[in-house]
Amino acid sequence: MISKKIIPLSLVTVAVLGANEVTLPNVNVESTTITEVSQNAQLSADLAQALSSSVPSIDMNRRSGIANDIYIRGQKRDNISVNVDGTKVCGACVNRMDPPTSHIVTNQIDTIEVIEGPYDVENFGTLSGGLKITTKKPSIKPQGELNFGMGSWGYKKIGVSGSGGTERIRALISASYETSNQYEDGDGNTLAEQVDNAIANGSAPSSAAYQTQYHDVDSYTKKSIMTKLFIETLQNQELRLSYTGNRSDDVLYANSKMDAAYDDSNIYSIEYNIDDVTKEYKNINIQYYYSDVDHPMDTKYRISGATSYSTNHLKTSMQGVKLKNSFEVESYKFLLGLDGSKRTWEGEKYSTNATTGVVTPMGVSLTHTQTDNKAIFAKAEKSFGDLKIQTGARFDTTEIDPDDITKNENDYTALSANVLATYSLDAKNSIFLGFGSSARVPDARELYPVVDNITGNQNLKQTKNREIDLGYETKQDSFTFKAKTFYSMLEDYIYLKHTTPTAYTFENIDGTVYGVELSGSYFVTDAMTVDASASYKRGKKASTSTQSDRDLADMAPLRGKVALNYEYMRDSIATLEMQASDRWDNIDSNSGEQELSGWSVYNAKVKHTLSKSADITVGVNNLFDTTYIQSNSYVDLILLNSSGTTMLLNEPGRYFYTNVNFKF
């Protein structure tokens, strides 16, 4: 008989992470931990697509065939943080063509902790959620993996990794390459053809069309490499060195005014770890990290760039030092730490003659700005029988300094804190309650630039979030169920407002966000499981003279999914899944959002184990070739617009894929 432990559990513990096999144990009030992310990364390297397919609190903002962005409970950009192996990662593009999640690929990842709410005091700027991504570690035993993938629209991928060493020295290397033609929506339109249709229906200007010679160009090429070296210097002491490089070329952003010529990023980390310093002093860890992103976006492929094309070239870097000390005193656990970081961000514009290649400067698009943060943080944990209490606090001081002497310097201080309580009613039922407060400072894009029709506001205050989370979980023999609800009070929330009918700037407003997330599994037989999940959220603005529509933007409607998993032989599983969304009609019409129709799509896949060292997966997404849209058009993204109507991007149509994975 096949054990139930082998069967995927719920859509929170869903068997599909972007068609990757995963396990999601230990879900609590502040986070959801996803394990084995690198196992069978079949669809693409796009982490945003993988996360939105598996975690109820996460929605995806479709920007392209790759490098899409995420929302956590309706929050995005600087309202959520992304951390890779302790390194805070930032994108360079002011228009989110290279969000932080695009600088790491799925086949390099071991686990992801999804922070839901203001419950992370270790990292700078976790206002309403975040990701803590842990990549694969080198092993002592020699091992490797080879992965091949193919799919519709000319998709091709190859990934390879190897690891091994001794008790003293361990090393790992992982590399991947993938490319794809333009995907087609349910009506059979490529990305370029979607632009043509938008021009025809009046939601995009004719200058945005792709030139004939670029009309069928590939939608992206992505290469990535990760290397790690762990050295045991003394007993219980280890030096950890790592590097991750990402190179994405010619990425099409059809409903944006520009495409990405390339996105080059580098992530470096030097870490020293000491375990068991004394009986009570459990660990000391110090890390230095550095990351940088080089991102030019241009109109080279568009009709507007036929004679001379424009480029907006953005660069950013992030470096920091973090010290963490862990203690256990009797039954108490403590973490004390120091955190310091420096981010630079800048942009310039220039035009290039399409015939001669002569470059003409056009000025600064984003003032070179340095953001310095210093912080101290602490966490404590204690169990009192069936009651577990966790608490944390962080104090930040931040200085934001633009090079332009005509612009203001901005200084901020903030105290963040939270407390979490989990109570086990019995062996199978538990409840949890959390209270948290956090803050995030405005960034250079919000303070200083003039980008198309969006102007910065140098006098912005930092945003503060005060939140309550409540939940219940049960794990019975034949089913599991979990419910989480939250209420978030946002003070000085950074939001766009009209300065003219077609121009915007940022302002501080107050608002609230509330919602509920449900997930569960029913074990029909030892071989069959039904999983389901759903999420619902609403956001409201407080009364303000500049915002007549009270709905907050980016709040996706009721969405859910149901999956049937059948284990027809050991480690071989067939999955049929339905994903659905209600009509998106609670919109911020002041900020360019549009009402969107509800939709449902069906996905199917079979993962078949060939041997202990090989498996093959065959699947199809959007089985009935449905044409639908899941991302709205809040004006903080600069999208194609004509006569007051913004072009939205359709999701991919029917997509067939296969993946073969070898382990040795």
C-alpha cells in the first residue's frame, strides 16, 4: 500500500510549484516554508510564476515571458523584501522589468520562506511581507543533476549542477540556460501581435508596434551560474563563499514602452559561521554581501526607434554587513544582531542612431542616490506547555542622499516590533495570533525622478504598517485544513496621485488592507488526494482630497484552485488542477485600473519515475486555450496607453511541456 506521506498534501502543500514537486511543511502565522524548490524546475526559471501557482497569498504581475513580479497580499515593490542567502537583492529598473525575484532561478533554490505580514525583524524594509530564499548548499558526497526541458513556442532549457568535497572543503556549481520564442495567448496572438491588436482597439499608440524585422524575435534568453565553496577552518567553524551571476538578454515587454536590452546581475557573499561557541552561545554568524544590477531598456525593436532609438540605462548596487548571535538560556531562545547596508541607484537616458550607432546623451533619468541603513534587532522565543510565544524588535536609522545638490536629503528612524502566539488545543488542532508593526522608507524612484508622466516627491514620509493576524489549523487522519485572516492598517502609505489629468506624483495616504486565506487537503484513498486553496483581500483608502476612489490598487479578487493528485505507482504522480478567479471589479479607477473578467484554467501533468536516478514529466497548462488577463494596470507601472486606455497583457494560451531529469 502506498503511504499517504508520499502524496502531496495541499495547495499550500501543493504538488505543483510552477510544475515543480515541492513540500510545504511548518506553515505558521508569519510565514510559509517551501522546500525542495529545485526539484524538477520544468516550466521556466521564473520564480514569480512558480510562487503564484502555489502560495495562496501570492499573486503574479505578468510583464513578459520571464522576469515577472509578485504581490504578497496585494503589496509589491518596496513594501516587500527579497533576501537570497542573507543578501538583500534589489532590481535596477524603475518600471520593474527586473524585479528581485528575476535574479535567481528556480533550479538553484533549496527552500523559500514566504513572510506574510510585518514579522521579519532581521531584514531592512519588510513592511507587509517578503521572501527569504535559500539556495542549494555543497555536499560532501559527490552528486550531480542534469535537466532538459522543452515546451511550446520553441522553449528550450538545460540545467546542470554538481557538488562534492571532503569534511574540510565542499564545493558546488550550478548553471542553466533557457530561451523561448514569444508565447501565444488563447487567441493565438504572440506578444508582438497583442501590441498590434492594442493599436487597433485604441489602447496603444502606433509607434509602439514592433518593426517588421523584429516582429517574430525571441522573447528572451536567460543564463545563470551559481558557485559555492564552504571551508571548515576550525572545529565548528566554517568560511562560506558564494557567487551568483544572471544574464538575461533581449527580454520583450510588449505592453511597456521599452524592452530590456539586457539584465546583468551579480550576487557575492562572504560568510563566517561558528557553531557551539559555548553551551549557551549557540551560534555567531557574520556576513558581507554585495550585489549589482545593470539594466538598459530601449525602443530599438519598436517603430518609434526605427531611425533613432531611446535608451534608459539604470544601475543599482547593494552591499551590507550583518552580524547575528544566537543563544539558548534554559528554555529561552534569543537572537541578537546588527545590520548595515548601502544602496546606490542611478539612471541616464541617451539616444542611438539606428544606422550609424552614434550615441547622444539625453540627461539623467534618476539622480544618483545613496541609501544608508543601520539597524539593531533582537528576537526571543519561549514555550509554556502548549503555548509558544515569539517576539522581535528592530530599530532602524536611514539616510537617503542624492548627488543633485538641488534635491533634499532625507533621514528616517523607525522602531518595528511583533509578537506571535501559537496555542495547541490538542495534538491535531492549533490556533495562532500575531501583532506586528513595521516601516519602510521611500526609495529614490519615489523621491527624485521625473520619468515620463510620473514625478518624484522629495517630502515623502516613511510608510508604517500595523497588522493583526489570526488563524486556525487542523491535521486530521483524512484531511487537513488551515484558515488565516489579517487586518493591516497603513499609515503614510506611498501612493500615486494626479497632478494633471495625465501626470502623477507620489503622496502619503492612510489605508487598510484585510483578507482571508484558506487551504486544505482531503485524502480520498492512500493513492488519491484532493487539494484546495483560496484567497480574498480588499484594500481601502482613508478619505483624502486627492483620491475620490476609495479602493486601493493591486488588490486581486477572490482566487482559488483545486487539484486532484493520483499516485499510480510509487513516486509517480498524475495531477489535474483548476485555477480560477472572480471578476476584478473592486478597482482604483483614479489610478488607471480596469475591470477584468473572471476566468478559470485547467492544467494537467504526469511525473513518471523511470528509475532511482531519472524521471520524466509531461504536462499541459491552460488545457482549453483560454484567453484571460490576471494582472491589472495601476499607473505606478509605465505601460502603453492611448486615449486614456492602458494595454493589458493576456496570459499564455495552451502550453505543452516535457522535462527529463537525471541524478547521479
